[in-house]
Amino acid sequence: MSQFLPYDVESKFGQCDLKEKGSSKLNRSAFCVLRACGNCRRLKTKCDNTRPCSRCLARGIASTCADWAKDKPESRKQVSKACEPCRRLKERCDDERPCKRCCKRGRSHLCVDQVHEESSSPHLTPPREHSPVMSPLPGSPPEVKQTPSPIDQVDRPLAFKANAASFGIECGQALEGIFTGSTALVKRFNEFGFNSSQNLKMFLSMPPKLQNLLKEGVRFLENMFVLKEDGKLNVRQNVHALEQDIGSNLSICDDTEIGALENFSAQYGSACVRIRYDPEESRRKDVCVTNSMTKLTGLHKEELLTRFAAKDVAFYMTELDQFCKTIEGAFHANDLLLERYYRVKDIWSEKPKGCIFVKLSQCRQFDERGRVLNQLYYFNPVSPEEFDRAQQERPEQCRPFAREMGDFRSSQELINDFQVDMEIETFAKLRQSEVGREKLERLMHAISARFAPILQRRSASAPQIMQV
């Protein structure tokens, strides 16, 4: 160090003095206070490391000089590890299992912690070239082998490509057990992808009289619309503009079809969902959605397709409107095109902020025997003014069975009452009040009136069959 100092400085201070001054400068941190006592911290004065400190001795409060500590240490209110559904949705979780959020959504059986050790197990199985195939037999358990996805080697619960998802028949069939024989109409409704528990709860909570009426009516509709094995029909051609644009690409789910759906969606401003069915089993094969559908639902594209596959799509309208929509679709199950106006949630989640009005167009393709091959749903958002005009000019297309139940509300009234209707327009709540029971009686009377012509045609054709 002396070689960097001038000669006069080195001569004035000895080498040992320089070392002592340098060491004292380096060890100045030894005089820093590690932690102030409680009194000095409260008065915001400098403290020292002695206990009691010099300031407390000077004040005469040496007996209370102690290290400061929180009386009630607060927790960070954070969970060490969130459950798998909350982690995937990036929502706050708690330490309970099942957590409160999963219990509120009705997904208590899915509330489990992520197991990191299982992430390496799928890689032990040899990769397959095709997607996993589910066993069609209900008695034998399906043998599923997970294969790594070609996109970043991410394991997904179902075969996923771009805007389409394909899956088997392993999903629950709780709703079909209510109807004897599991008719094709019920299967078609159940295969859309709505939440199975919500479907079952809706049909089980309705009045027994309405249940019996619905069971008998569905069997009559089945005899009218669904053809027997020996029945023959010519191939029906759909001349509607919706089918003319993309009807040639409905048989396969490839990039061409996805591009056609996207072009149609961008041109007409509608969100599209295409479902392809197996005509023999009346089961869906795959689902294809457009990017605008994710904007309408507020869900990610892959999450939306996963909900379709797992039959976990929540009702996007009130339970009563959902039931009326289902009955209306059953009466028009053989139509090539069905257009209706509905009030739906702005976001397809458990807690929507509000509602919007959409024009729902259902377009179907049939084979030579009248079985459904493809079904397309077009959700076209409309303004409240357009909805009011449709109620005046075409009331039969706006919210089926609403006028029969005495509901003549305008669009603004429907928007204001949406949150309340989501809570009270359920069969369980309607059966508890006199006004609700009267509303259900009107609904049953309207459905019976719709079934009456079908019963008359059935009774008129019975003597002819006996004569033959």
C-alpha cells in the first residue's frame, strides 16, 4: 500500500498506523444497530445494541427496554400450493380441500393438488402415431394412452389441433337415464356439451307432471322424426346460404374447414360451433369452434374445447330459458334451419357481469336415412333495438314459450332483471312460490298444445296400420 502514497505521508504516518486506521474504517459496521428496541422504535430515535440501551437508561425506562416484536403476527394470506383447477384458471385458492371456489362451482371432485411425480409417467409409454381411441363398449373400461403433443411437447387431455377437438364416448350420460330407451333426440341434446350435473338437476327438479308429459312427448317426436332401420329417404339438400358456403367441408375437420368457418364468421360477424356426429350411435365425433366464439364466451380456445369434451359447458342463459330452448329444438329436430333470439350471458362463466342478445341459427346436415351428420350453431350478437323489432315483427322467434307464460318484457327490462332471473328462474325456485307454480302451469299447457297435433296424427294413422 505504501507504494501508492506520497513520500511525506508515508514518513508522517507509520505503516502500522495506516493498517490500524484502515481496519477501523473497514469495521465500522460493527457499530451499526442490529435491531432497535420497542421504545426507540416507537419514538423514532437512534438505539444501540446494549440492553437496556443508553437512551432508555437516560429516560428511566430501562425495565421496558426490549426488542420490538409484533403483538399479532399477520400471515401473508397466501397458500403454499393451489389446487389444480385454481392453478389452471389463475385464481386465489385456500388451504381447504375441496377449496371454496371449487365447491361453489360444483367441482369438488376435481379439487386436487397437482402431482409433479406423475408428469414423467406418460413419457414412459411409447409414442403413438394416432390419437387415443376409446372403447365403444360401456362395460369395458377404455384404455387410454397419453401421447405428447407435437406443440411444445405438452400433454393435453384430448386430441387438440388448432380450433378443433376430437374425443370418444367416455363422458357421462346421466340425462339419458331419465328417458326410456335413450332416444336419439335426447342423445343429440346431451352431446352438445352442457354440464351433465346441470342437465340432470334441471330435469329432476321440474314438476312430476311436466316430467311425464316430456317423456311421452319425446317418444312421439322420436316416432315422427327419427327413421327406423328399414326406412328410406332421398338425400335432402340444404339450400340455405349458411350451408352453401361451408357445406362441402363439413365431412372432415381440417385447415380448409377451419378457414371457411373463420371467413364466414368474419364476414357475417357471428361465432360458429360445428359438431360432427356418428349417425349410428348419435354421438359426436369432434367439435370445431371459431376464434370469435372464444371472444363471445370469454374462455380460451383450448379451455372451451376441453369443456365441450368433458361436458362442462355451463348454461349460458337462465334454467327456464334453457329448458324452453331444448323443447323448441325438439319440436324442430327435423328442420334444416332453426333461427331464434335469446338472452344469454355476456361471459360464459359462473359470475357474469351482464347479458347480451343473440340470434342463434342452428343448421343441420342429414344423411339418406334422415340421421344428423353435422350440426352448426351460429351465434350472432344483436342490439337491444333489433331484439325489440324482432319481438314485434316475429314474436314466435323470440324466447320460445315466453309469451305463453305471460312474459312480455322489453329488451331493457330483460337486461335490468337478468341477475335476478338467473337466481329465481329455476324449477326449484319456481315451485316454491304461487306465481312460479302458475307460470309452470302455463308452460305445461303450452307444451301440451304443441303435442296435441302430433297425438292426433298418431291416432289417425293407427287405424290405417290395423287395416293393412
